[in-house]
Amino acid sequence: MNPSFKKLLSSFKHKRGYQFAALGVIALSYSAYVAINDDRIWSSYRGNSETNAYSPLSQINKDNVQNLEVAWQFGPGSVPAAAGAAPGRGFGGGGSQSNPIIVDGTMYSILGRGKIYAINSTTGEQMWEFDPSVANLGGGVSRGVTYWEKGSDKRILAAIGNNLVAINATNGEMIKTFADGGKVDLRVGLRDDPKTIAAAGSSSPGAIYGDLIIMGGRVDESYGAAPGYIRAYNVITGKLTWTFHTIPLPGEFGYKTWPKDAWKEFGGANDWAGLSVDKKRGMVFIATGGTSYDFYGVDRKGDNLFADCVVALNAKTGKYIWHFQTIHHDLWDWDLTSPPNLVTITKNGVKRDAVVQLSKSGFTYVLDRVTGKPLFPIKETPMPKSDIPGEVTSPTQPIPVLPKPFSRQIISEKDISNFSQAAHDSSVRLFKSLRYEGIFTPPSVKGTFHSPGSNGGADWGGGSFDPRTNIIYIKTNEAPEIIKMQKLENRVVANQTDFEVGKGIYTTYCVACHGADKLGDEQSYPSLLNVQKRLTDAQIIAKIKVGGGKMPGFASVINDKAKEAAILSYVTGNDTKTTTASDGKPVPQKVRYTNVVAYRALSDMNGNPFLTPPWGNLVAINLATGKELFRVPAGNDETRQKPGEPETGLTGNAGAVSTAGNIVFWGGGRDKKLRAFDSKTGKVIWSTVMPASSNATPSIYKGKDGNQYIAVTIGADATHPNGSIITYRLKK
């Protein structure tokens, strides 16, 4: 071992936020590390294994970006548009989140209905299509696919439904020799009976290390959820190689941060955001979310490792190296929502390899890649206590000194929107009625003001890091919420109607997203009022069981005809008065309190944003100094923009992409615009209206014709369920 490194290990002190274990894991033995060539500049999710969303291409730059035009547009069954042609019509809002990858001139992407396409990246011509419905694989949101090759064996691996599927990258056919006829059931191995697990897929692509694909996962957020174990599978055989328990088992490090038997019943602590791999060191970095249930922790006292953690593992074995916990005992649903950025920072002429983790809370955590030690001070800061009976909040939370928060965390009356005097006054009264003592104010029965909110800060789009300048670009959101806890009494089900039983199920599993009034949230969760006019009874039950979009499946809850009838009765408002047989005994509730208005952005009395604009920004931070360089609105709501005021900014999940052409591209707003920002000033230097809004991070690559392309996934919603990909290049 290098003497200086050995000295570093021996001198390293264990602290509450981060831990380090040598384990021989900094194995510099990765045998197949090869520099990326021009044909593979964007060959994996967010560009490369370090997930930095940066393109080294500079053919398109801030001096010629005004000359961009549509190169081609691909929609299933469509004919590619000629360069300069007007985009087609009939496309709607952005549902697809796929970040296309490009390998040797072929683009691979997931579009609407979970279909995977191989497309000629220069012409837009379809090469093959894979339809998951043919194999009954299920559905759900996906941000892309993973490519692997060894010699002539070339594979696409994709999480579809609750399955990991291997597809021949040449012809689009399932590889039957992989696992069970071409697929791995991801429910298997997650502690519980697979038949009882509602959700175990992955919305983000897996990461490749050698012959392994390393998978995070998406699980349910209610009680009964599966744990979010990290698992690695052999790419060729589909066999499970290793598992890392994010909710530790007895005897494992972190076990004592939970109640004794928590490992048997608690779920979550999953990495749904994606993973990053340092191939030279043989390390994989994960970013986990909170544990279930999100807002109530009376029965999970402790810091709850490895929830809300950046964790470094040996990519070959899954052995623990170090962790840093960003939130102790999370009660706010502040998951880590994007894969860690693996960056090299040049500070005072010295290069430091680091891990940068963004968050919903608006904090940026900059950690040494080898040890996990913060590169800027992070202080354990006293926080308020909960008034929920039995809830023991963490006495402190880790607060970075630098960089400063990139989203608003301290809110006062001056931050409340003023679309009308009546609306402003109403919002001020509401604000004053809520409990609010800063960013870590605990959930309460009274109602807690929660900002930036569970959809605030940085989302899965993550940060784009420019290695030439040390600058990371972050698309941010301002989306406050209310956390209002309601006690759930034990229910006696004797002589209850289907409607009453259905209401109990809805209150436990559905009210957090769709609301007690069933109105949902126009930005994230659909209204269920009159749902029977849009869907048949069979379609409603199928959607509840299988899930779709942000919604996981609840097949483990709605597991018999009686429960189907009950939830259908309540959701459709059809109180049949049918009684449910029972022995009259109380049914105990595991969740003693639930957040009845969870996950919904707060609005004023007329449905306008609760806070003053901007509601979304592009923020640039120099990671060498920790200093913010600029903050500019990203997106615009013209209907709410007041005369003479700057653009409003928009909330949105998609991330930005920086390039060597000194441009930052972002196109994830509801205004349907793709924008180019000057990377030094944040000034918008070009924009175009796309045929539909996008909910995806752009991909930037070099075509076989030598041109630089920008590809954006758009659509995949109710108006255009198949989705599309639109690309741009410089005019010839």
C-alpha cells in the first residue's frame, strides 16, 4: 500500500456523518478500462459511468448555436423529417424520462408504453423495436437503458416492470439464455415473498462494471414496502452475484441505528436515482432515499442507515467502503434523487477526485471520493423536536457550510406570491397557521410548512459538471408543501360497506398522493373524480395493481375480489351498501399517523404557485471554491409572468447538459422550449419551441456523418402515448 495512503487511513477519524473501511477495495484492477471514442461519447445514462452529463463536443458553440435546426424526429411508425422541416403536430406534455444512449451510430431509447427502440442516430430510421407487452413484462417510468458488450456479444439491459431484461442489441430479441428466459424477477431476493411485493423495478438504468450490471431499485413508499437492496447480476447469465443490504441485517454495520427487528419489516432506503462507477478504482457509488413510511418514524427510532446516504461499495464484491448520511431519521421524504457526480476538482493547482451529491433539500455535498470525508465543512446543527407522540427526531442534522443552498430554504411572508390581494392575504394566513421553524421543522398534526418540499431542490435530472472549469450546473425547483399528519385509528370492519372498507384502504395507501378530496395534483398526480367515465372497472383495478408513471403497483394490497370491490366502490364513489363479513375485531394499523396532503405542491387559493418566482432556476457553482457563480430562471410561464418582470422559471425534473462549446442545454419545462444558456453568464442565447414538452435530460453525441447532435425525448403522455425523439444539428 502507498505509504501516504496508509497514513491517511490510519489517521482517519470515524464521525457520525461518514464512515470508511479499507477492505482492500480501492482495487485498481479493472482490466477493461478504455478511453471513450467519438462514437461512444454518450454511451451510457447521463453520458458516462461518472454520470456527469457533460459533452466534450464543441462543434455547436455559443457563436453558432443560432444556426441549429431540426435534424430528424422519430416517433413510432413515423417517417423521419428532413432537416429543416417543420415538426409534426399532435404531441402533448412530457411523460417520457428517457435519456437516449448512442453506441457506434445506433441510438437506444425507451419511449411510450415502455417500448425500446434502436434508431440510426444520423438519419432517425428505426432499426428494431422491442415491445414489453408481448412478454407480459409490465410497465412504469424508465430513464433509459444500459449497453454492454464483449466481442460480438452486444446487449441492452433494461428494467421493465419488476424485471431486468436482456435484449440482443443487434436485433432487439430477448436473450433467452439470460436468467429465466431472458429476464430476472427483481422481486426475488428482497427479503419478502415475491408475490407480496408491489414494486421492485428500477426507474433508472443499471450501471456496468466488467461483466456485472449493478442495480438500484424503486419500491413502494407505504408500509409493507420491500427494502431497497443494491444488487449486482452477471450480465451473461443473469445470476445474482452480490447484495448490499441498505437496511442492515443483524451483525452488519449500521444495524444498531434501527430498532432490533426493523430489518424484518421496514422498506425503502433504495437507490431509485441511479448509480455511478469509478472503473479505475473499482468503486460503485449509490444514493439512497428515505425509508417507508416517509413522514412517520415512531417505530423506527435511530438514524436509520443506510437511508438518505451516499454509499461507496466495492463494485466487484458489494463490500462496504464508506458512507455519508445527509439526513438522520428522515421524516421529510428528502430522498437523494440523482446519481452521484464523480468529478475531479482542480483546487490551488492540485487535482482532487470527489463525489458530489445534490439533494431535494437544496444542499450540495462535496466528498472525497476515496474516504468520503467532506471537502468543505459540514456542521451537525441542532434542530427542532417533534410534537408527534413517541417521535424522536434527530437532535442534529448535517448542514454544509459551502456550497450555499441552491434552493430557497428560509421562507418569510415576503416570499409568498401576490397574484391578487385576496389570494396573498389568504396564503399569509395559511402560512402563519402552520408550524415552521426552518428547513427541518418536523411533521405535525397542526400542519408543517415544508420547503423546498419533497419535489423541490434538485431532482433526478441531477447536475452537469464541466471538468474544464470546476463548474456544476443544477436545474432547481421551488415547490413547497404542507405536511399534515392525521392519526389513524384501529378500524372495526364488522358490517362495513364496500365503500367504507375502500375508504380505509384509500386513506392508508392512496390519500398521500391523490388527496382526501381525490383531486390529486395537476403537476404530478391525476384527479380521480369521475375516473369511471375514463376507465372501465377492469382498467381501474389493473392500474391500481400494476401501477404506472410515478405510481407503484398495489397488487399485494388489492389481493382478492373483496378488496377489489371495496377500492372500486370508494374510488368511483359508488356506495353499494354491500356489507363486508368480519368477526368484528379491530384491525390494527401499522401506520399510526399519515400525511394526508403528501407530495402535493402548495398553491394559493386560485391554484397559482404559493411562492414568488422564480419557481425553477439554473444555478452554477464552482466546486473548487464552493461559490455560486450565477442563478437564472429556467423556463417561463407566460400566463403568470407579470409585465416588466423576468421569466418565471418552471419546476421540472429533467437535468441540464453542459458542453465544451461553452453552452448549457436544458429543455425540461412545460413551455416546450429547448434553451441554450451561456455557460459563463447564464444568459439564454438560443431557444426553440419543441413539438411537445419534455421531461428528459438531453443527450449530445457525434453522428456518423461527423455532425454534432442534440437529442431530446418528448411526449409519451395521454395526447401522444408513443412519445418521440427530436434531434437538432447545425444547418448545412
